Amino acid sequence: MAEVFKINDIEYECEFKLSNPDDQEISFTKSALRGMTLVDNVFDPFMSGSVSIANPYDFIENDYFIRGDGRDEFLIKFKPKESKAIDKKNDKFDHTFIIVGDSDDVNPIVRSENIKTFSLVSKNSIPFTDTSPYAKTYSGKVGAILKEIFKEVLGEDKVDEDNWEDGDFEVGEYTPPATFRYIDTIQELMRSYYAKDDEIHVKGFIRFDKETDKFRLDLLSKIYADNEKNTIEAFGLGDLVTDLGFENENNPPSGPPVGEYIGNLKNLGYSTPLYSWTSDYFINSLVFGYDRILGQNKIRKIKFDDIKEKWKKKFVDPFKASGKVKPFAIKNKTTDKRFKRFSYPYNVDNSVKMVEAETHNALTFYNLQVSFSNIGNTVRQAGKFIDIFSPKKNGPKLKSDQKILGRWYVTEVRHIFFADLYTNQVFCTKTYIGPKANFKEDVE
């Protein structure tokens, strides 16, 4: 049963409950939680986190027998009692986790100040740690095999068939090694997954959609193409002012909601992909593979300039500012001379498509980065976009605006509780810079 507690001076309905199949359960009040961090990451379809609970005189162990076999469930639910969000349906957090580890912070003198910390993973992830059936063989498109595995493990009602991309790479027969768990099989298959979107090959991402309560597999390029409808929030950079103006040429288009109390960012951290990244990822590629028709080994060269031009059409051109935005993928003087070598156990044509898809991923995620903390909001989730804009009328034109202002893809959201405070830590990436940014790539 949810109880009402004040968090950030707002009333939240909260429920925190530990339970197991032996009909044992303990409910905790919000004040019993000394700290909690819940992590939603675009590279992992399953949430994780940790929760620290006041454990005076070891009362948890005295009243509850921790099984430790993956059946100890921790339910976490919280939502504003009166939501002001436009998307009220998703203005809540409701997830069941499994305890996979615990530790004790013991006061050596006062037993009443003991704290227990549980390590948590999503309940949905536990069945995937089971060993794959011995000698089970899959065939067909990799995405279709992944869909079959998710249905086999979680049930058909947990897979969104309408939003699941089967991809284009097809395997004749695939038998997971005898020691592989389901999660190992998924990771192995995702390495070879690619799909064609117009003239480029891209990777896909499996994620949990809390709106439908199902898993889906989306192409990264289509996520970026639909950035407008997937932008959930906008933030003004700096202190809010009464003399508003949005004429900064680097601002994204208006439209996404701006929170009354949480819509400004006084500070953030941002970084640029420097020499170490560009030297490792923004380079040419050599792909080694076997040509079954000719019966010989082949080498294919993929030029960075060709990849960049294709990538730009799908991952930069969908974004807008006052003018045409520019891709941020700067070569250095070694780019044309350096080659990264790839060799896969597939024919050379499939290998080339895999490398193209991986390179598009590298250009997208090893790019501009930003992170910031803000008052907590349950609507925020990884896999969506946010806008950062300058609200100052006739404000100074800063070089940093060309990088910071614009639309960002959210790669991770952390829901963090400490005492009566609830904050989000948000991590994002961006592929472009402002329309008037001026730099030369052909300098020595």
C-alpha cells in the first residue's frame, strides 16, 4: 500500500517493499531509505541500482530470511501525488528488482545506526541468466532470433512485435556454446546485428518501453529520425531571466515542455572528443573476409570520408537550428593514413556492413558529451531527447554555445535519493554543432 511522503517539498506516493516466495515481506517508509540510485542506460535493456536502508539492531535479518537465490524481490514505486507533467501517464516509477548482493555498514559502537545496502537488477533480467538449452539451434535473421529468445524467456506478451526490427544479417545455423547463458547469447548476436536504412547500415538497440510494458528493438537511425516526437523536455541554460529571447542561432526549435521549477540549468559538464578518440574511431577501416563465390580471401577498404557523409544524412541532417547544423566529426592529420583492421568469420560483404554499422555507432556515441544534475523527474528516461537552449535576449555570443545548445540524445538517467531529496543525473551525446561554427579540417 502506497504512503504519502514529502520529497523535494512535493507530496509523493511511495511504496518500498521486500518480499519472497515464502510469504515474507517488509515494507519500508521513505524515511528508512538512507540512499537510493536507480540506473536507466540505453546500452542495457535492464535497469539496475542500489538501495541503502536503515537497519537498527539488524531488524531486517531478524524479521526476514534473505534467500539469496534470486527470489528476493524489491518493489520500488513512487509518483507525484498531483502530477503537473504533460505526460501524466509516464510520470511515475514502478519497477520490481531482484537483490543480487548486500553489504552492511556497521557502526562499531552504536547498533541502532547500522545500514544495509542491497544491489539490485531488474526482475526481467534474471531469467536471462539461465543457461541456454543444450544443443538448441537458431536460424534466420539475427533480430528474429533475438525476438524468439525474448519470447522464450519472458513470454510473448513482453515483446512488442510492431516495434521490433529483425535486421538484415541472416545466419544459417547458430548453436550457442554449452556454457552460454541467454544473456551471453544475446550479447553475441547483437555484435553481428545490422540493418539497412536507405543507403547505410546501422545498429539496433533493445530497450524496455514502460508505456507498453514490452521490449522493443529499434534502429538507431530511426530513433534519430523521430527525434522531434521523442524529445521530452527542454532546459534553459543559465539563470532564468524576465527579459526572455530565443534568437540565439544555436537554439533548437521550440516545442518541448519547460518545467516551471526544473527547466533551467545553472551548470553542466561537457566534453569534446579529443585526439585519443578521433585517433581510435574516426579513421579508415580494412575489412578482411572470405568470398565464397570466388573461393578466396578479400580485403575491402572503407574510407572515413565516405562513412562520414552517409552518417551525416541520418544522424545530423534530422536536426535543426536557425540555419543548417554541421556534423561534428573532425579529422586529424593522421586520419587518412591510419586504418583499423577487422576480421569476422563471415563473408566479406556481411563483414563490411557490420563495420559500417559499428563506425556509425562510434561517430554517434564517441562524440560531444554533456552531463548535469537536476531536480528529480520520473518522466526522464534513457533513449529520449532533451533540448538545451539559451533564454537570454541579446546575450553574449559564446563559442561554447555552438556545442552546448541544441538537441541531445539521453544515454543514461540516474534516479538518486538522499534523505528527502530526489535528483536526476543525466548523461547525453550530440552529433552536431551550430550553423555558424567555423573550423578547418585540412590544417597541418
